[in-house]
Amino acid sequence: MRIAADLRLYAVYAASAFVLLGLLYVFSAASSKKPEKKKTVLKRLPLLLFAAVLWISLLYLPVYSPQPEPGVFSPDEIEAWTDSPSVSVNDNRPFFTAEELKAEPYVSFSELDSLGRCGAAMAMVDKANMPKEERGEIESVRPSGYHNAYYPDVIEDGFLYNRCHLIGFQLCGENANEKNLITGTRYMNVEGMEPYENEAASYVRRTGNHVLLRVTPVFKGSELVCRGVLMEGYSVEDEGASVCFCVFCWNVQPGIEISYKDGTSHQLK
């Protein structure tokens, strides 16, 4: 049995007060010369003992600290983007459940919503299922809000957007899968997401073990371009000793202002 910390605290206070008052009453009655008062104490002694047992039990009950639902996250929970491509969430601990960590190797994608937007993607990354060939064509997919623009003065290859894989190609071998491609800036794709994808892929290739990965695009309202992605990764066999992260990667591009409503943009002066 588990109870919330604040509820247990109030219960301990109430039981402590009851036990203390009961002990005071017992001592008072024991010193009394009135036989009827001593008989009353004997009748109430079981109730006092029950309160004492309850008090001790409350002290030793494990405390339940509520956690956010797995994968549920809003960028409003953290400070606005400044100069880092990603930021730790939930003390860098993923929100996976025990059942999710027991799964066999698989890859799963959410259905597109009514606005054509991707949802969360999950994979139990397995070495046998990693691609052995080069990535194929993905230009046929046009993710929601994909309104690309060219800024050669501030972006290395000029183009603002990439078709970003939620579960990276090197991890699952998915090419032109519209359920796995979102509109993401080059900055988010290369600086934000790729280091964590590389970490997971390197570990799986090196050890043959598994990494549970979930990537969730986070949208605001009816916006077509996500504000960023929540990335969670966990090395299963060693219980997160090698790979363990829970980060939010901002879908931003330094020097560019993005309209998340439709994907249009302009260069900042």
C-alpha cells in the first residue's frame, strides 16, 4: 500500500495527537481513586492500542510521489530557449513504465492526427533490426508545417528545415514513413537530436543489448510545427547504466524566427 506524502503527514499528526491524548487520559485515570474511571480506561484501552498501531504503521508506509504520465510533457514546464539545443527533463530520467521496459524488440508509430501531425514514436532498438544499407529517399514526404526557406548567411547548408526522423534511420531503418518524419530545424536535428541517437546506436552496436527509445513531438494548440521533441532513452539490460536520458530538444534555429502556426519564417536582424 502506498499513500501520498502530504496525506501521510496529516494522518501521522492526527494519530499522534490521538495517542498522546489517550496516554494522558490513561495516566490520569490510573492515578485516580475513582473505580468507575479506571473501568472506563479498560474499556477504551483497545481503541488506544489500535491508534498506536495505526500511528506506527503510518510511519513506515512507503511514500508515493506522483510522477507525470509517461511521455506527457509541455515546453511550458521549462524556461524559454536561450543557447542550448536541449535541456534535461525530470532529472534526466525517462518516464518509461516497468511493462514498457520488458517489451520485445519493436518499432511503433502513432497515427497522424486530424491536422496531419505526427505523434509519439517508440522503439525497443535491437541490433538485428538496425539498417545495413544507406538511407533511401524521403523527399516524397511533406510533414505538417513544412514550409522550407533558404538562409545561407546563418545556416551551414542554407536550408532551415530537415525532414527529421523521430526514431532515427540508423536505429530502425525507416525511410519515407510519414508517421516518423516531422518538420524540424537543422539545429534541432543535428545539434539537438543526433547526439542522443548516436549514443543509443553506438551502445546497441557495441554490446548487442537493447535501448528503449521514445520521441514525442510537442505541439501547442493547432500549430503545425512542433515546439520541440521530448527524447527518452534507456539501456535495458544494465538498467540505464550506459544510456539514460530524458531531454527536450528545442525546434529553433539561431538567427531565425519561426511561425509554428504554419512553418513560415524570417531572418532576425
